[in-house]
Amino acid sequence: ALILALVLLLTVTGCAGNDTPDTSASSSTPETSGTQSTAPSSSSTEPTDNTAGTADTESAAILRKIWDAVDEKDRFAAYGGTVEHSVENAPGDLDMTNTEELTAKYMIPEDQLPNLQQGASLVHMMNSNIFTGCAFKLAQGADGKTVAKAIRDHLQKVNWICGQPDRLMIALVQDHLLMAFGKQMLMQGIQGKLTEVYPDAQMLYNEAVT
């Protein structure tokens, strides 16, 4: 009985900590992945404070402007940027050479990475499926609508673990793609601030995650 209780406890604990979409080979794995990949363990998805992160890019500035417009009472505990060098409760810069993090955590198809030259993120502290937002600067010559469709199609094929986000949104903001997925209430709030702060933003996708 003690062994069974321990097994159940470990199972529940592992599920609660694993908020990374399943990219392992299965019938519901995105067909665009091409190869089997292993999702990061729960211990690697927690931000660390060993080295302060940065928020110096244009991408981070775009996310910061939207986040600053959110009423303080409506904000949630979040971190931004790379997992190893994150920024607390604010957007942070992404390492665009970290292919594993960009594809496994932010669901960017690997073949689209050359079209993105800079990036920043803001992620819910408890579970990235509750809210993940990114801004990516398009590389010179990249077609924003084509890149957005590839990301949208990939996201809609993900087999989510321990909580599926309700909605996804992709918009063109200046020379950046803004991508976000998460729970409907948070998504509505962020979308409202996006159109308030950037009235010229072009909404490309705003739909339920299926």
C-alpha cells in the first residue's frame, strides 16, 4: 500500500510540473516536427536567478509596452526570456540560437527559425499553457503572413500535456510577429491591450486551440 501511494504521488507531481507540450513521437504529434524530440523536464522549465536576464531588444520593448498597459490588479506572476537567464515579472530576451527551447517551449517550427532574427517572451510562472506570449522580429525578406501560418498550423497540431490553452493569437506589429496562447480570460485581456497600444496591429489569427 505504501509503494502504491508513493507511485501515485510521483505520478501526480510529475504531471503537475510538466507544462511543456508533448513533442514525442505519437499519432497526435505535429507532423511538421519530422524527428522525435524529448520535452524538457519540469526542473528545466523553472526560471533561475543565478544570472539576471536582459530585455534590451525591440522585441522585448514591444511586449513591455503591452504588459505595462495591463492594470496591476489584472497581472499575473510571470517571467520572461531564456529559462537559464530570466527576467522576473517582465518580458525578457530570447536566445535565438537555442533551437531546443524555441521549438519545444515556444512551439516555433524549426524550419521557420531562419525567418526570425530576434525574440522576447513573457510566460506565466505556474504553467506556460496558462499564458505564453512572444514577439519575434522578422528577418529581412521574410513574409510575415507565411511565417504566421506555419506557426499557427504547428500550434494547432500540438498534443498538450496537463492543460490545453484555450486560444491562440498571432498578429503583425510593425516588423514583428506577436504570438500568444493561453487561457481565454488572460488572452482577452492581452488582446485588448494590444489593440489599445498598437492600433495599427494586424490580427492574423485569433481562434480556439483545437
